[in-house]
Amino acid sequence: MQNASTSYPPRNHGKILMGQEQVDDWCADLASTHYVKVDRCRYAAIPRECRGVPHQTIPGVHAYLDDYETALERSRELLGVQGHATVDSLQALSFGPYAERLAPYVSEQADPTTCKSFRNPDDKTHADGRAFQADATCPDLGIFREPLVPSVAITAPQDNIFAQAQPFLASVFGAAAAIARHARTAYRLGQSDDAPRPREEVAFLHRQLTSFHSGEPMDHVNHYLSASVMVLLNVLFPASHAMAGAVVREAYARAPALCAAAIRAKDDKGFAVHGRTGPTLPELFADRPDVLEEAQAFWAPFVRPNVSTNAWARLEPLLLALLEADGSYDNGVETLDALWRANDTLLRAAAWYVASPDGQHAPSYPSPLAGVRSWTQVRSDHLVPVFVGHVHPVTGKHMPARSSLVGCMPMGMQQILHLLMGSANDPRVIVQYAHNYGSLIYRPSAAPDILTSKNRERSSKAISVVNVEGDDAAFGTRVEKLKVCKLQRAAWATNLDLVKPLCTRIAPPLPDKRRARGDRGAVDFIKQQKRDLDAAGVHTKQEHEAAALFHQAVLDSIPRAAQN
């Protein structure tokens, strides 16, 4: 238990996410790397922002991003911009070709827009019973649709706005998209063919993954890529659904770092031991048959000879749809319908065939599909996570907190992707995530194990994630909240230990010339110079060159006869 004062000000309960033993462990690791060698004669203290758990990692500072930094520097050479004082980065748009912003269901009394003039009362396509949103997606254009994926609903006291399948499905769709891109990469590496061939690419990836599990040799493959794909496949179909349970099976969590280290390994004569192919799973875990057996049992549903029970055949439509669309924003209704059907097949059939022991009998406990006899019986309540444990009103059985049938929280997906990057050059990295999806994510101060200064339980409002009394119907009793709180703290501890190699390995300072790129003082000086030149009516050399290029472009666009 943690003690906290209830007086105001100040409120001293805070965000207690690390135990003292873990703090000491982190401090010991950071102390050993506090000074980094700059050259033969100099050392430098690491930046203050790196002396703990960072809010974000920084290329050029955190060593696991060195490959990313090297790739950007190589790009500067290829583009011929080595002399430009610019800061390079890869950036992604905050939106994509698939809109998924469905308006939530609300009671009529809770909707303040029903009588407003900006809401069209004659628009009956998808507004009835839903909160009005000017940018809401039409349900017919969504890629996850009801009834399998229910929209958010706040219509009754037992509705929990945080217990939704959508965050988990976001990681599912992202992992599937990454697997599709890996399929294209694997095909191009193996066949030296840059032409897009979606069906051949997916088939090639399946053969490569089969080789990775069986140990049979396959030419022109890279099994570090195979290990990465299997991690992403574990995101789709996690090893555990329990709070604080592992998402990635042990063999796949350790395989990326082991594969990368084996590919880098040299023999006494300086030759690569495994070449660029890398070792297979039977080679990596020859001394750990239990770990290997778990991995091969997970892969077995994807290679069943009977296509009607093969899980890969149910995943393939989504991979094909993603490769055929190739990130295009020009998606008609037919394309969106096809993508929805592919997602539906993945969530129902693929998930059931992976969980089923033989593709014919119902999965067993602790799978969320325990007792479900066919993929056609997969329902929305299997996808919706159990936010906090409770007693089922019909069966009377206790239902513990668990994740969605598929996927993990987006922050877990982000952690796994960063660990995959780190595994390429750090053998200590384990690509893993412990499920963490309870109330402390949204309001850490609501932890029910924090007591008052008099060592008494705090009020029900203080331990409510939505800061109200009487939230038991949606967010659980105090007893259940305590159970989930304990598991969430365990999940935090596990995840902090997992990311520690990324946070505590600090790279030597970059050369002064590279670190000076984008320097704020230099940028401000250049801006002031430009203002002074503009005030004097003087144009810079770059402006003259740009004007000449635009003039030449205009001339080139005019037919020769018109110029004469």
C-alpha cells in the first residue's frame, strides 16, 4: 500500500508507477553510463533528459536509433544535400486512407445537438440515436462494422466508455499493414523483382515463415525479417489475454535479437557464420525444446493441409487487400466493402482457427473463445475487453479482466515496434509487452491501493476513473478495482524493465557539425538577416536561383512554336 495525503493543497498521491527496488535498478544502470566517451581524451555527461524514463527517445542520443540515424545520413549523400544545415526525419501523416470515426450512441436527453440549427433533422442516414459529429464516418464506409464491432455507447449506467474494442483493432490493423509491407520486402529480396505482385508476395512470405519454423533451408531469405513478422503476428493473436499477461510468445520475443546477433557474428577467419539468411527457430532454440514447441504449436494452424481449417487462408484476404490498395486514398465503396469483409474474416475465422486445437473443436479456457464451437459464433462480446472483473449476471460466474480477443493497446504496439528496432543491434532486447488496459492508464491518481494520511481507504469518488461516486456498474467494485490495480502495477514494472535497454544505452555525441544542424540560435540569426535584407530590398542568391528555375520551368511548359 502507498500512503497519500488527502489535504489540498498539495495532493501528494502522484503517479506511483515504479517501486523503489526498480528505481534503484534503473539508477544503477544509468550511473554506469552517466559519462560517455567522446574520443580518446574526453568524456561527456549524458543529457539531463536521458537520466531516467524519457517521455520520448531522440535519434542521435539513444543508441538503439543509430541505424535510423545512419540511414538518414546515407539519404543525404544520395540526395546530394550534405552541405545543407537541415534536420532530417521521417514523418507520418496523422490520418490515413481509412476513416473510422463513428458517432457514439447516446440517450436522447444527453445529446445537446438535437435542437441546434447546424444539425440537419432530415439526415436519417446514421444520426438517429447517435451524438452528432460534423466529421463522423458514415457506418457504411467503415472498415470495422456492426454488429461484430459495436460503436461506443453511453446509454446506460453499465456502459464503460473505455472498455471498447476500437483501440485493440487499431493495433490489429496496423500490425496487418506492417506484415503486408514485410511480405513485399521479403519477395523483393528473394526474387529480385520490384513489380508489385500481391498474391505472389503473400505466398512467398508464407513459405519463408514455414522455413523459419521447420528449419528447412530456403535461399535468398532473411530470417530476421521472419522473426519480425512473427512478432507482429503475435500482436494479432496474443499469447495471453490476461491483465499483465505477455502478448508475444517467448520464442518470438527473443528471436529478433538472437537472429540479428547471429547474422552479425563472424568466425575466426572473419566470415559470417550464418550469412545474410540468419538462423531458423530450431537452430536458435535447440537447447530449449519447450520454447520451440510453443512456437511451432502457434504456427501449426497456419500450415494445416486442409484449406477450410487453415488460419493463413483467413488472414490472406486482408494482406492482399492492403497490398492491392498500396496506401491509396482513392477508395471507392467496393474497395471499402472488400476491406471490411477481409477484416471480418480475420476477426471471426482467423481468430477462431488459431484458438482451436485442430480447426474443428471449440477452443478451451483461458481463451475468450472457450466453448465457441464455430467461427460463425464469434460475437462482439468476444472482441470487447473486460475492463474490470465482475460476476456475470446470467451465469453467475466471475469474469476476470481481460483484453480483446485480438490485438493489444496502441501504446503496446508502439513499445513492440521500438523494441523491434532496438533488437537489430542490442542482444539484450526482448520484444515483449505486458497487457495494461485498466483504469490507471486514464487516471493514475484513482489507484485504490493509495490510502489517506490516516491509513484509511479513500472515497469511492477518489478511486473512480471518471471521478464520480456510484460507478460500480461500469467500472467495478472496490475489491475488483484493487485486483486490477495490482495487476496494472505488475504490468508497468514488466514493461519498464523491457524498455530499459532502449532508454539507458546512450550514444556518444555526434560531431559538432551535425549537432549544429537546426541550431535555434543559428536559425534565429538567419531569420534576422533575411528580415534585414527584405527591408533593404535585397534578394538572396537562393531567391535569384529559384526565380530562374521557375522561369525556365514556365518556358519548358510552353510549346516551342508558341515561344517563337
